[in-house]
Amino acid sequence: MTYVTLPMKELRRLSFYLAMEEYVARNLNLDDDLFFLWQVEPSVIFGRNQIIENEVNLNYCRNHNIQFYRRKSGGGCVYADMSNVMMSYITRSDEVTTTFSRYMAMVCAMLQELGLEATSTQNNDVLIGDRKVSGNAFYHIPGHSIVHGTMLFDTDMEHMLNAITPPQVKLDKHGVQSVRQRITLLKEHTDLTIEAFKAYVREHLCDKELLLTKENIVNIKVLEREYLDPNFVFGT
């Protein structure tokens, strides 16, 4: 698998990385699977079919400078910050089940080699023991499938619990009273730092590198405008 890298290291908005994975899938016609990791300042990302007011605590986000974005994949609402890691996987496939199965097996195997009791669920979550450490979502464009997800290495738990508004029925389904009782943080299971973990993931999963060009970046920023359009963000 090929790891996709950027020519310049700088802090970018979450919308840039959503545009980046879509651009790579649409324009870089490689036979190999592609993968990259990314981190963002405090942000909430919610699914294609969700109503923002039902999922995002907009007042809390605005008061605490937490950005919010809609993605083109389905699934639920998640919080991200610089203390956790986001993952993007692009492959030539139109078949949802096969793509998800391959990706989830790959992530679980990577964690298992760290000695962790990692398993996947039918809801496309990765668990350590019985607690969620990663959530993942999928969408496809003609000829390609994109899977992206979180890896909860660490996080600002207060922001996570207040920036999103999980339905009580979802919490009741798991028999818990708070999100914190349902998730775990990777730092609780490994001595690796977040940077060492990122290096491990890259070395474990990828054996090649693709460096994007400055022209690629310009084109990604053009595509990013779609993700920043208020009609897309606030639409239904």
C-alpha cells in the first residue's frame, strides 16, 4: 500500500483532508491502495444524512472555537482534535462489504501486533476489549471506495462529550450513562507516544510513498470549497 504525503507541513482544516481523499480517488489512477493519516484542531464531523442541529451542539462549538463539517460518507457524528489520529484509505472497488472487511481486518491486525485485544463490529467500529477505540465510515465514487475513521489515541473528553449530542437511545442501547463508559483511549493500552504510534502505523501498513505536488494542493483547495459551502454543511 502507498502512503500519501503532502509537500509542506502545515496545520490544515478538516475539510482539506476530506477534499484530499476525494481528489486522490478521482484523479490519481494508481493500481495500489492508498492511505494517509491526519490530525486537526478541535472539530466535529457529521455524516452525509444527518441533520446538524440533532447531532452537533452548535452553541458549545462556537463558544469553544470548535469547527464543524459535513462529510460525504454516512455514519455518526464524531469529535477530533490533535490528540487523536484520523485515517483515510482509498482503494479501487465498488463493493462496500468487501472493502470494509479488508480495511477493518487490516486495522485490527495492526493493533493486534501491538499486543492489543482488537476486534471489529458489524457497525464498523474497532474495539479494544469491549470498548470502542475507532469508528469508520464509507462512501464510493465510480471505480473507487473511500474509508475514513478515527483512532482515539487521546482526546479532550470534555469537548467530546459536549460538542456532540448522541441520542439517549444510542447510549441506552449499550447500557451506559455516558459516552466515556463506551469508549477507550489507545494511550491506556500502549507505551507508544502518538508520534511513535503514527510512525508504527505507516511502517506497518505501507511500503511505498507518493508525494503530492503543489499543483495537487491547489486543486484540492478548489475541491475543498464544496465542503465549506454553507448549503452543504447545513443542508439535509
